[in-house]
Amino acid sequence: MKSDPSPQAYRELCRTTLAKIILFNRRRGGEVSKMQLSAFLERDTTPLHKDVAVGLTEFERQLCAHFSRVEIKGKRGRKVAVLLSPDMVEAITQLISKRRECGVPDKNTFLFAIPNCLTPYRGQDCLRVYANDSGAQSPELLRSTQLRKHVATLSQVLNLRNHELDQVANFLGHDIRVHREYYRLPEATTQLAKISKLLLAMERGTLANLQGKTLEEIEIEVDELELSDTESGQSEVDCD
């Protein structure tokens, strides 16, 4: 995309990025695929407030600097969050910068827009293509619904407190019988600092090693260089 932008390169990067975001966030495919361009451009990029940072561990403060958070429209019109790693942000930035060159109409308001159309790519289709290219068994069976059940089920492995279970349910956009607000931290910070640890553990397949721990107790080894690069606004992603 950087050296030779084309509709073909745009399509591959767009579909792969969409699939990675759905997989990492365990988000409904339709929700992510219909993300608006304006939602990404207007995401909150302000640094973590020092008064809020007091309630976080050093590792959690690094996660807040590492991930970006975008609010999108979820089921029944409620707002839900999507967390983006630096490589996802870099890929999306490339897609946005090459939209016009690759034939995306200005009237197409979707972030994952199809060239020469006014519609976005379908998340479910992108998931299957990504799974097939990755050599997964039975990629046709991969559905975002199953991913959401996966994170909900594996969350039971951890010794989560009531408010932590509510945080996970709220992030997934699930309805909970009794809603308990967690007042110690703003919702955006909670999702960046707490939920991202759970998603990272699931992505790395290390959740079983954290059995019996709460979200407060989870610590995951993250490449210090990667985090420091993020804080300085750099990214190692290659979108060629």
C-alpha cells in the first residue's frame, strides 16, 4: 500500500485488518465492519490523566499508552468499544490515506469501505478468508458469535470479582441482570487497562496459566521495546 497502492492491495489489507480486529476484540462481525470513518478519526487520543493513573499499576499505564480505543454502535444502538493495537492503527491509517487512490467513493462513510461501492466488507467473510489463509481447520465454522462465547466461557477460569465480570460483559455488549458501575476508574480507562490484559492472554493462549487470578493480579510480559515505541508514536507494522 505504501509503495504501490492498488485496489487489490487495499482489499487485502482492509479484509485482513478487519478480521484481526474482530478476532482480538471478540466483537460481533457486523459491528466492526460497519465502523464509521468518523469514529476512528474522532477517537480519544489524549494522554492518561495523572489523577486517573494513580489507580493503575505501571503495567496497566503502559497498556493505556499501547492501545487505542474507538467507540462504535453495537446491538440495539448501544455504544461499545473496540481496542486497537499499534499495528492495527497503522494499517487503518494506510487504508484511509489511500482511499481515493484505490477507488473508494467519498460518499462511503464506512472505515472498511469497498472500492467503487457505498458498502463495507462483511466481517464474517473476512474472518473466513483470514482463517483459511492462516491454515485454520474448518475456517467455514469460524463465527464471531462463537468467539464471543469463547471469551465469556474462558473468563470463568479467572477468579473475577463481580465488578470485573460486569466490565467484561459491558465490553462485549452483553446485557447483565444487575448493572453495577465500577466508579474507581472511567470506563474508557478500565477497558484499556483491564480488559486488554484478558484479550492479550487469550490471543497468546496463556489464559490457563492465569487460573484463579483477578484482573488486578494479571501481569503479562510485553515487549518493552514495543511499548516504548508506542509511547513515542512509532509502529513496526509493515503494510506493504
